[in-house]
Amino acid sequence: MLRVLSRHRRVFFGVILIMIVGIIAVAWDHHRKAADYNASGSSAATSSSSTDKTPSRSSTSSTLAQGGGVDTKGSSTPSTPTSSAVSSSSGLITVYSPTSGSKLSSGDAVSGTAKVGTVYYRIVDNSVGVISQGSLSVVNHKFSGNVYFHPHASTGQLDVFSYDSQGAEVNSVQINLSLGN
């Protein structure tokens, strides 16, 4: 009788052990597939070198759903400045488009000239704050890019600036404008 109980216990514990190993194997496979998916599809941002002439998507980060931009590397900057262009106090950054008081809609271009390597932009909605931000490469002293955002208010501000070696914003241009979809 003891031998029968002992055999039943071994079978019972064997079945339990096989079930535990199976559960661990399924969990491991699920974890591996999730990691593969995240590695292949999580990065919407692409980068390119300053000599690359293809557009690159700017990255953004916030708890709000932010827009971003497509860097056109100065290709849509007017060759002659307009009288309504706005320059930083240092003169190192000049924004040609959009102009002060104009309407900026999602997909419109931000363009100008700069004597720095990269300019950064930030679109601030007067209702919720930052709704789009990114960087634009300066090529032959020109920068341009199409910006994308979802406004919550009808007015806001475009900030275009660069950073100094300590990471502080410098050469700032601020343009008040109306926002559209």
C-alpha cells in the first residue's frame, strides 16, 4: 500500500512539475516576443547626419500628445529675407516664417537662417503649454522644417533658439501667432 501511495505522489508531483515548467516556458516566450516587438517598433524617430539631405523626424517627449517636425534641412528657406523676419538679439538666428501675428497650422514650415549648427523650436499653446518641439539642422546657414501639432487654444508662441555649451537656451526668437489645425 505504501508503494502505491508513493508512486501516486511521484506521478502527482511530476505532473505539477511539468505544468510549472510549461507555464514558465509560455511566460518566457511571451516576454521575448514583447521585447522583440518593442525593439522593432517603438522608435518613431529617425536620425540622420548633417550631410544627409533626406528629411528626418524630430523626437518629442511629454505627457501630452505632442507633435513633432520633419527637418527639410533649409531647403524651404527663402533665398532673400523678408521685411517681417524676426532676429535674435545676437543676430545669430533669424526666422523668416512664420511671421509675427500670422497663423501657423499643423504641417506648415518654420524657416530662417542661423549661424549655429542646430536650431531648436518649441510651439507653446496658450491653453496647455508645449504642443510641439524638436530640432532643425542648419545647412549652408539655412534651416527649415514642417511642424506638426494639435492645438488646444487659438493663440500661442513659437520659440526658436540654440543652446550654449552649458546647456542654456541662447539666441532666442519668440514669435506670437495664432494656431490652426
